[in-house]
Amino acid sequence: MASSLVADRAAAAGERRLRGRSLWPAAALAAALIALPILGNDFLAYQVALFLVYGIATQGVALCWGRLGFLPLGHGLFFGLGAYLAGDVLKASAEQPAWLLGLLPAVLLPALLAWVVARLLFARSLRSGPYFSLITLAMTMLGFLAAQQWSGLTGGFNGMGNIPEPSGLERFTTLYWLIAAVAVGTTALLGTLIRRPIGTLWSAIAQNEDRMQLFGYATDKLKADAYGLSALLAALAGALFAAHQGIVTPQAMSFVLSTEFVIWAAVGGKASPLGALLGAVLVGYASSELRDHFASWEIFIGLLFIAVVRFLPEGLAGLSARRSRGQAVPASNALVEATTAPPARAPKQVPGLEFNDVRCTRGGVRILGGLSFSLQGPGIRAVIGPNGAGKTSAFNVMTGRLPATGGRIRLADQDITGWPAWRVARLGVGRKMQVPSVFPELTVRQNLSVAVWAGRLHGLAALQRAPHGWQTSLRGEMMEWFPELSQSLDSPAGQLSQGHRQALEFAMTVLPEPHLLLLDEPCAGLSPAETHRMIDVIQRAVQRLGAGALLIEHDLAAVAALRGDVYVFHQGHLLAQGPLQNLQSDPAVREVYAGARK
Amino acid sequence: MDRRLLIQSAAAAATLGAWPLARAAGTTKVAVMIPQSGPAGLFGPSAKACAELAAETINARGGLLGQKIELLFGDAGLAPAEASQAVLKLWKGSGATAVIGMHDSAVRGALVGLFKGQVPYFYTPVYEGGECAKGTYVNGETPQQQLQPVIPWIASERKPKKWYMIGNDYIWGRNTNAAAKGYIEKTGAQVVGDEYLPFTVDNFDASLARIRDSGADAVLVSLVGGASVGFNKAFASFGLADKALRLGTLIEENTLAGIGAANAKNLYSSAGYFANVTTPAATAFASAYAKRFGPQAPALNGLAESAYEGFLMMEAIAKKAGSLSAAKLDAACEGASYNGPRGAVTMKARHVEQDVYVADVTDKGFRVVKTFSRVSSGQTCKV
Amino acid sequence: MDGGTLLHGLNLIYELATLALTTLGLAVVFGLLGVMNMAHGEFVMLGAYSVVAVQQWGLPTLVAFPLAIVVCSALGWVVERWLIRPLYARPFDTLLATWALAMLMRKVVEAIWGKGFRNVEDALTVAMPIGNTAYPAYRLGLIALAVVLIGALFLWYRRTNTGLRVRAMVGNPTLAQALGIDTRKLASRTFIVGVVLAGVSGVMLAPLIRIEPNIGVDYLLDAFFVLVVGGLGTLAGLAGGVGIIGGAQALVSSMAGQTNGYATVLIISILFLWLRPDGIFSRR
């Protein structure tokens, strides 16, 4: 009793330390910003305030790029929109102070625009890569053209001038405090979010978006939400810019400014909110000082930038972090109190699966040539067949990785042909990939958490600390069946051996408690002993969940041990189906396996 | 609104007064804002040279109200936000008591909003007109100044019947063309086209085809920088230089170098200064410049020289007012005058009455073919 | 055909030819190697400055071709070896590294030649009579050269052994390596070919364009949009992209002004990037 009390107190102290740790960057920043006008002077504070404003927008860019892995090349658009809208509001508020309330929509509208655009873009294509960057770039250029053309609205080339400060604040003295407070606030907010489940999810999306989709996470919505947040930061910065400068010109919406955000994020550290902010302040401020003394300061900036990209991907913040490469997300959430997770929302029956003459042709190769089979009820079925028979492709076509060119697939009485992976997963499907697909830079504990959260984490729960400690009985059982996982909970998953990674991925596949498992060669690369244990675990898990499973396997001994129905695939269609002994005496099957039939 | 402005500026002045000011005894610090980067950056070296020459010349005659001028340079080629920061550093950080600005109108807008009339601000380059802020003194050419005597003269010399106007799509281009329209129609000619292009355009073929189709025999070119270069080169390459004359109000030596003298047949430029002006004052200035900066000096051009004029204007008004305080300068500026490389220059309504030169192009560069004396700026600011 | 229509037609062909010419280098580097070379426009700029240098030194203008080829090859080799090759697997970092390279190239050129405009003369830029109108002879020559260059590139890619090896490498790099093709060297050579094409286009365009250190960005963006719309890795893609982007811009510009013309290019590119990121004719 006493010892558990002590343990509780230790845990509580650990939690307080944990809470403190997530806020130390913001606290350090606050201290520095308070000291600045005292140790320096108001003029210095005024100058630094401009770069703090840029830094807030840079934090938005760093959020998307450093955390989620896609690079917005056009954040100037939202910065400029926020600036122009706030400029209008501030000018109106000089006559009528009630207009100050307009600052809220001034900042929210650009964020909303960003969110809508991102929803449209990400829903279309999983590849959020450089094409997304080019789209944001083109949009900013359009905005720049509009800002110059529509001079009735924006003042055109000469800009929107005579913008007053918000009433009560004075541009050269007290406005600094507002800007500093906002900068500390955004740093604290981002630092906190990173340590909450949403931060882990963001990191996971950057590392392996396919896997996230297979868990049922609508990654396009998550990315769009993050992009909207980053645009909100940019628009907020733009509003502060309008108040600070008193004039907004099309330069505030330009491609050049957008690339400066990217450069500052790269140099300061794109994975660290404080790093991104300081990148803008230090590099921006240094540039403005250097500019007066060096004619070719830009050559220096260019060289610095090249050096950072080549040798310091985490920027200057990466230099100071004692974090190993494998801890993209702080792993201190081990100290969160363990609680029982809410029940999984996946459906509790095995969804019936039916392939109806499914065809798939790609680049002249016929991958699936009229595949038809069905599956009802719990139990493990094996799928066997020579290489190129279309086994993995059948899984791919089910989970949205391969487009079907003909036929229909039904799952749980719904036509799921062409559905994206996450929608299929939400019907209670779990898939384990041929090459173990985990989140290499997250720890094993974090990998498992992401799996536990799948189908359980909703809305605001992603912002709370509690889900870090969710436990389920199935998770406990996985830890027992795979003791090597419980020994390496704090190692990055990328450092695991092949065997351990297969174990981890299998554990992750079952933790959302799906009722139809698609297992693609789970024993690939395992020793005979490991294979035996894996088959054992699979059987127990399937029984425990009451699930149905399709297991692609080459090892006929393992297939025999499963004692379920077997489907034989050949050249993209179903050749035979039934218990293994029947198939072993089926002449067609024997021809295929003996090589007599092509 | 004015009252609020007054309170605001008083408050700003009071708090800014608390900032540390470095003041060396016996010198007056003058902030010089010239473009050292960006699209206008090519004017930086020449403008800087002219500013330095101006300070040395004035210092040689005893300085500004007995005090030696010390120059502080800031980069006005940046975005207006950054340019404001730069000038603030010179004004409040280093104690400049006057500002000479040779930069674009966007930066001017930002600076005017920043200064709020507290520090005398001399804006020197050719621009679109309309600046009437307190404490601002403009000695650049305005469209009215450059066109009002020139268009009728061209009409009498070359008798064009149809004018085509083309300009960059921003306030200077539009204001220039708008002013020109009136003058053109007064000469009895017809305006057959009025077209505006964004800065980024590189290909003028469509516009040139339209110019050819319209049968225009005169073209008003209100393009700047690279657009002017590209347009004029293409114009000549299509053989249009023989079919139509061109008149431009911002074609200075650098732009001409880009266009190439061979492509500048029948091209007229109207400006307050050319490096090749042969008046005694201008030649003296040119040789003083060459002597001071040697054979590798950055090429003299109208925009750079305007910075020199700004210093002369500052000296003239300061002498008349007996002080460099913003209020006293404002009271004394009307009617202040001096003689400089451009000739006799008098301040009227915050702008200047000055001589306007029209030049065409030979293989040696610009050649002044007509001079108009004491042309009014056409602006109506209240002082 | 009356003079006006002939002139409009020639103008359109010239615009398309120039667009194709300046896109060609990026079509090789981005279309075949998948490298987003943000310094592409700066190589074009280097080509133009080669002519400036050659005329400054009093040498015959044609010397600019070998000069540009040598300079771009050398720089291309260095860049591929030390900047691109280590970053092949990181597309964003390649984008940023080449953007920084572009900044550097601009500043170095600025340091040597200053920020001002340069002009290069060519006797052939005068108008010569064609049909009912007059058209600069140099432009006609440029159109012809563009067609020849694109044709030569196509033949090289489709008919020569090196072209075959490049196709193998592009289609399946691992298999190509297994077959004994030195993909590293081949990638390096392909990159060099790409940037040399950019430089050569700059040499050809020099008498017709404004020349100053910052002209690169516009060529870069236009080239990207053409490739995105037309599709990467195929000649039909290049032609399609040039046709759509160039044609749309010309059409809208003639009706509604150049700003709207450029806005149209941006909108078309956004739509393609969103709805058809592989472009019209893609290798895939």
C-alpha cells in the first residue's frame, strides 16, 4: 500500500516534470523576450518584433514540413491575406472600436480557405509530395497578381497604408508585448500539441502514411487540419504584421516571402517550434544587420542554406537536441498514468467479403483476370499460389492500393470497389503487409499506441494527454506472446530486426480489434521456430477476436498446421478452394505447382 | 482624424525620444535611402556615388547650416516593411535629422506613414505625382512636367496622327498615360490604344501586333526597367522603329544600355536630366563626378543624379529657413530655389519647377534635342 | 493569308518554340531523372551571359555556344556529384538545395557583371519580309533551331544505345544496375545534358530577351508548369504542355491582357496538379 502510494507520488511528480518539460522552450522564450527591451532598448524590441511576427508564420511552415512531411511553398498567401484583412479591420476600428472584433474572422478566414483547399487536394491523392508544394506556390503567385491588380481592395503596388495600431497599444513600445505574448503562446501551443497524441499521429503520417490509412485514420483530414492550423498561424502573423508596420504591400503575399519562411524554418529547425521561431529571428535579424555591412551577404545566406540542407536536416535546433535520431517524438509519455482504453468502434462481426469477377490491368500486364471468391464468418483461410498469382494484388485492390479495372468487391454488404484504404479499414479490416510496415522513427511503445488509438481516438481526445496511457487487454496479451516487444518498448522501431518487426506489425494489426485480417506472408524472413510461434500467435489472436483471416503463405507446412480452408490463386483468378488435402490431390493444382501448366 | 494623428505622433515622439541617440558634435547626419537590392538595385552604385559627391560638394562650401554632412546609407530596394526598418535604424537609431530617398513609391508610402512629418524627407526620383504629405519635398519629375510641353512639341515636329499608349500596370504607368491622353487629344491626334502589362511579362509580341494593326505612328512607352528594355528591343526587331516614333518618360542611361542604341531609332526620352546634357552646369557636374570617381565610375543617369538634386534642395530650403527642423522647413519651402546640374530649380507646392530635356538617341547615346525651361509640376499640394 | 494573321501565327509559333526550348533542359532533368532542379532558369541565364562575355571579349558570337556548353557541363557535374546525388531520395531537400544554388548563381553573376541590363547585338535581329509582313530573321532561325534540337534529342533518346540505357535506367533503375549499366555515371551524364540544353537555349535567346541576373525564375516556373500539365518523361508530354500552356497564355493575353494570361497559366497548372498530376501524356 505504502509502496504504491510512493509509486503514485513518483508518477505524479514525473507527470509534473513531464508537463514542465513540454513547456520549457516557451518559458525560455518568454524569459528572453521579457529581458530584451530591458537589457536592450525599445528600438531593438521594435526591430525584433517584426522578426517574431515572421517567426510565427515560419512556425506554421515548420509544422507542416517538419512534423507532417509536406512542404508548403506558398504560406505568403495566408500571411498576406491575414495582413490585408486585419489592415481593413484596424482602419475601420479607428472610427468604431467595435470593429476590432473583426480581427477574429480576419485571421480565421485564411485558415478556412487553407483547410478547404487542403481537403480538396489531399482527398484526391495520397502523394502530398512536391506537387502539393507547387500548387501552394501557384496559389501564392495568383494571390500576388490579385493583390497588385485589385488596387481598389488592396491599394495595389503602393499597398494599403495608414493602418493604425489596435487602440490602446503603441507601435514602438507596447505593441512589442502583444507580439511577444503571441509568439510565446504559439510556441507553447505547438510544443504541447507535439507531445499529445495528435503530435504522434502527425509524425506517424510523415513516416508511413499508408500504414496510417490501413488503421482507419483519415489521413487526408488530419493533414488538412494541420494545414489549416499552420495557415491560422500565418494569418495571425499577418495581422500582427499589419499592426506593426502600418502598411501592407503585395510583397507580404509574395513567393519571395514564402521562400524566406522555408529558409528560416530549415536553418532554425523544422521539427522544433522554438527552432523555427528563432530561425526567423536570428537569420532575419542577422540578414538585416549584415546587409548594411556586406554587399554580398546573400551569398553567405545561400551557402548557409546549402550547408544546412546537405548536412543539418534538422537545422540548428538539431545541433542542440540531445535526442537521438530515432526519437522524432519525445518518448517521455511513458510516465502517463495507465488507463483502460474505450472500446474499439470497429464492427464486432466478421464482415462478409465477396470478390466478383475483379479485374486489374496495369501497363499491359494483367494482374487480376476475373477473380471471384467469397468469405463468411470467423476462421483462418490460407491463400496460396505461385509468384505473380495475384495474392498480394487481391489485398491491394481491396485496400485501395490498386485500382480495379473491372468487377466489384463487396464487404459487409457494401460495394467497396475503389474505396480509399481508411474507409475500408473502418469496416473492420486489418492488414499486415508483406514487408513489415511500421513507423521506423517512433518507439515501439508509440507504434503500439498509434494502433491502440485507431478507431478509439476521436476529436478532442487527440488533444488530451490521457490516451498516451491507454491499455487494452489485447495489448497486454501481445506483450506476453511477444516478449521481445516488451523488452524494446523504448527503442525506435526502425532498429528492430526483421523478426521483431514482423511481430510488432502483427501486434499493431490486431490492436484495433478488426474482424477481418489480411495477413501477407507474416512469416517471411522468420526462422522455423519463429514461424511456429507466429502461426501460434495468429491462431490465438484470431480466436480471441472471433475474427476471420486471409493468410497468404508459401510454407505449406504452416498452411497445414492452420487446418482451415485454402484458396489457390493462379494468374489472377481463383483456381481451386477447399481443405488442403483435397487440393493436394487436385490435378489442376498439381500441374500448376509442378510447373506443367503456365 | 488629424487630432488623433497629432496625439499619436506626439506620443511616438515622446517615447522615441527616450531611445539612445548618437550625436557627434558639428555634423548633421543625413539618411540616404537608395535601392541596393531588388529590381532597382542596379541604380544603387550610381545613386550612392551622386550622394557622396553631393555631401562633399556641400561640405566644401561650409556644410549644411555650418555643420558637416555625414551620410548614412540604407537599402530601399527591399519590401516596404524592411525598408521602414532600415530607415528607422538610421533615423532613431543613429540620429539622422533628414532623409533623402531615391526609391519606388511603395517604399515612399511606407516611409511617409512612418515619419508622420517629424523628419524632413526629400523624395527625388521621377514618379507619378500626388505626394502632399507634411514634411515631404519632391524634386522628381511628374508626368505632367514631362509631357505637357513635350507632346505638343513632338506633334509639331513629327506630326503623329495616332498614338498608342502602353504602360506597366501600376500607379505610375496609369497616371502617366492618363495625363498623356489629355495632351495628345489637345494636339488633334487620336489615342488608338491604351494597354497595361504586369511587371513579369517578357514577351510583347501580342502588344506589338496590336500596335502594328492599329496603324499608330507614335507610341507612349510607360514601361519600367526590364519591361522597357524587352519591349523596345522587340519593337525595333519587328521593324516598327521606322513606322512609329516612341516617347518614354523613364528611359534613362541604364535602360538605354539594355535596349541598345541600334534599337533606339526614333526613340525620344523626356526627363529632367541626361548625362549628356551640355549646359555649363551639367558639364561641370559630369566632370566633377568623373574626376571624383575615376574612369570606372558607375554610369551617370537621371535617377542617380536626382539624389544629388535632393541634397541641393535640402541645402536651399534649410538656408531659407535657417534651421533643419521639420516645422521651419515646411514654412520656408515654398519658393526656395537653387541652380544645379539640371539648371534652375524652384520649389512650388512641395514639387519643383525645373527644366525638361527631350533627347533622342545616336550611337553615342542620348542627344538633347529640345529644352523646356521652368516647366511646372502640375501638382496642387497645399503647404 | 493577310499580313496580320501571318504575323499572329508566326508570333504564336515563336512563343511556343521559345517555351519548348527553355523547357527542354528541365524535361530531361525533372522528366527523366525526377530531380526538381530549381536552378534550371539560372542555367538559361548563364547561357545568355555567355554571349555577353563573348561579346565583351571581342570574340565572334558563335564562340558563346562552346563556352556555355563547357561552363554548364562543369557546373552541372559538380552540382550533380555533390548536391543532387546525395539527395536523390529526398525530393524536398533537392528542391531546397537547388533553390539555394540558384541564389548563389544569381549572386555570383551579379558580382561579376553587376545588376544592370546587358544587351547583346545580333545583325540578324532585323525584320525580313515574309509573305505580307516582316518578321525578324533571327526568330525564324531560332524556331528552326528549336525544332532541330528537339528532333535530335528525340532521335538520341529513341535510337541510340545511350538513349536506350537511359530509358532502361529511368524505367527500372535496379534492374538496369543489375544488367551492368553504371546508373550513377549515366545519371550524372543525363543531368549534364539537361543543364547544357538549358544553357544553349539561353545562348540562342540572348539577343531577344532582357539580360540581367534575375531572369531565371520566370523560365523555371513556366517550365515546371509545362511539364506538369503535359506529363513527365515523354516528348508528347512536352509538346502537349507547351501547346496548352503557351496557347492558353497567348489566347487569353490577346483577349484580356497579359495579367489574365499569366493568371490563366497558374489556374490551369493548379487544376492539373490537383486533378491530373501525371499530366496528359505521362511515362507512367
